[in-house]
Amino acid sequence: MKILLIEDDLDLGNGVRIALSEQGMDVVWVRTLDDAARSLAHDGCDLVLLDLGLPDGDGLALLAQLRRNPVQGDSGGLPVLILSARDTLDDRLSGLDRGADDYLVKPFVLAELLSRVRALARRSYGFDGESIEVRGLALHAPTRRVSVGGRAVELTASEYALLKMLMMRTDRVLTRRVLEEQTLPGSQTNASNTLDVHMANLRRKIGEGYIRTVRGIGYVIDQQARGGAA
């Protein structure tokens, strides 16, 4: 799971980054709204941890922008957990009413933060930190095992990376560029052809009906089966 941590406090930010990384999560830590906007636009993420009092503005402004104009590859439901010292009821209600999925008041215990991140991931993606399943297609992250209807499927490292990224973002269309940059970093010269080859092999191994092509944009795995998965 890729997490964007937006926090300007050095000690807190580093502590959260380490705690999440130790749980096997991929953490990108930025300290300003501008850096957060650039990271969202170019790299994307699965979940946002958002401080409100930032050096160049209020985190609520970024939250409102995310809900009005979702970043590429996001349908508008990118999970956002606010981390803030603003602890009044009105503050919490304001954050939730503006689109946050959860609100944690500082100071907090890291164990509670980790629990809330896992709960938010389960609600948003069906991912418990180890396994994710979509219509009989299952991926177990610690062992990198993949199965379809209980049948084990052997994947290459690139095929596994593609499948995991798509399954972690079910119902969200991922562009070819995002897939190429984040799963095929060493193949940029002929990235498009390489992606096509890996995608064809992946579909052959897991079966048709899972990966849907959105022509001219990219690919998506839908939680509910629909036509056009080819």
C-alpha cells in the first residue's frame, strides 16, 4: 500500500514514516501542500494522511480540491485520514463534512494510527495489510502468492507488481503511464510495448474477466464483474 504522508513536523513525520514502513507500507513523506499536490499529480497513492496546519496553507484546502477534482486515476474516493492538533468537536465535524474518511487528534499513539490505517484500507480496498481478494482472484502480499478460485498462479515479478497495483486500486482506472512508471521502472525505452506483453501474459494466467481495458486511458479491475474485460 502506498501512503502519502503530509506532515510538516519533523519528529512526528519521521516517527509515522518509520512505523508505517515497518508494517510493509510504501510511504512518501512531504511537508507542504505544494509538494503534496505534485506527488498526487505525478505518482498517486492509495491513502493520504493529512496534517491541517501546514507552512503554505490549510490542509482542508487540499482535501476540498481532492473531492472537487480527483487526481488522475482516482474516482474521487481516495481515502483521507486527517492528523491534527485541532481537537474540538467542530474541528472534527468540519474535517469529516469536507470529505475526510477519518480524523485522529494529536498527540496520538502510533498503534492507534496503524489500526485506523488498516481499517480504512479494509473499508476502501478490502485489503487487511496482507491479503486482498476480488471475485475469486486472491493475492497474499507477505508470500506474494496469487490464486484464482483456489488454484495457484505463478507470476513473474513484473506481472505480480502490475496485478497488485490494480487490485489495490479496484474500481479506479490506472493510466498506462502510471502503470509503466511504477511497475516497469527499468523498461522506459520501450515501456508501452513491454506493458502490453506483461498485461497479455497476466490475463492469460489469471483468466479473462478481471482486467478491463479503458480504451485510450488504461486498465482497471472492477469489484463487480462487467463487460469489456479484455
